Amino acid sequence: QAFMDKMTGLGVEYLLVPSIVTWSYWHNHPVEHTTVDEVISLRKMFPKRVFGLYGIDPRKRMDGVRELEMCVKEHDFRGVHLHPHGFGRPPNHAWYFPYYAKCEELGVAVVISMGHTIDLMPVENGRPIHLDEIALYFPRLQIVCGHTGWPWIEEAIAMAWKHPNVHIGTSAYKPRYWDPKMVHFLNSFGRGKVMWGTDYPLIQHEEALEQIDGLKLRDESRQALLFDTAA
């Protein structure tokens, strides 16, 4: 409750919590894993403010797809989260397509951790260019390229500019370190294509909001970044 009170004070209305599955590329076990039941428990405590993302574990195969459907239909999860690096497969691999198909069918989003990962995992799996094939096959699927796509910022911008259904998420990077190309994009011809995230507790909400103020964005760009695009 103390955390939610803090969010209220900062003006943060809604939170997305993934049942994250970060897989160890070398040791073949979860590095991070928040269970579906833990996210559901949070939803029950704060049903109007906390919403879940189902963490994809491709090893569950169609059992995972069925679990995703249950989470959306019974617990109002708003999409899926995928961290592809440790699974040794890029996000356009066939293993993930059943999840994408179910998300499009249910009308929920796909949030994919892209770009660099600090874990000792193949970073190639995080190149934003891999999203091109997904967006072409699923034109009605809302896709979020997480973690700004760094160091491939221009690839991320290209995908978001090209595809109406691809967006960029800023989680895991402090606004003061955002690439100037991305700041220009979200403040001009890419307005409505970039949404704020923190990857809390990696980035503190209050620090990020203060630094966003320092970017001196146009009012409409700031509104899109902090609320409208995600909504």
C-alpha cells in the first residue's frame, strides 16, 4: 500500500507487472521468475490500477498459450512479456508465433525486451529488426520494442516509423541518457510512437519523471509519452 500511495503522489495511475521469465542461456533455468499467481494476487489487491503481462516461456508450448488466454479472460491481463535473449531464439522465431496469434485474437499487446542485456546472453536476439517480420505477419498486433532497442536505436525508430502497430518503450534507461535521435523522434514525427517505462526498481519513477521534465518536450509530446500512447 505504501508503494501505491507513493505512485499516487507522483501521478502514476496504472502499473503493468509481468510474470517475467528471464532464462539462463548457459545454465538452462530461470534467472528471474515472477509467477502468474503472484501477479494475480497484486491484481486482486489493486484491481483498478495494477494489470498483468503474461511472461512467455516457449518451453511451455501450447500449455503456455492456454495459460495466457486464461490470464487475459479471467484476470484481465493486458498482454505478454518476452525476454528472448536467454532462450537462444530471436523474437521472430516460430516458437513464439502461437503466443502472438493468441494475443492478436484477444486484442492484447506484446511487450518484448529488446536491445542490449546485461546478462551473459546472446545480444543478437535483441535486434529490433527482428520485429519487422512479426509486424508484417500480424498487422493488428500491438508490439512494444522495450528498452529503447539500444544500441540499435535507429533500427527501433525505423520499425516504429514503418509499422503502425510497433511502438518503442523506454524502460531500463534514465531519460537523461536517452539517445538524442529517440528524443527527437518522440518529440516530432514519432509523437505517439514512444511510451514511458521504468523497469522498476532499476529506474525510480520520481527520478525518471524529473529527468523527463528536463528534456523540455512539447506539451503534446510529453502527454503522449507519459499516457496517451500506452492508453
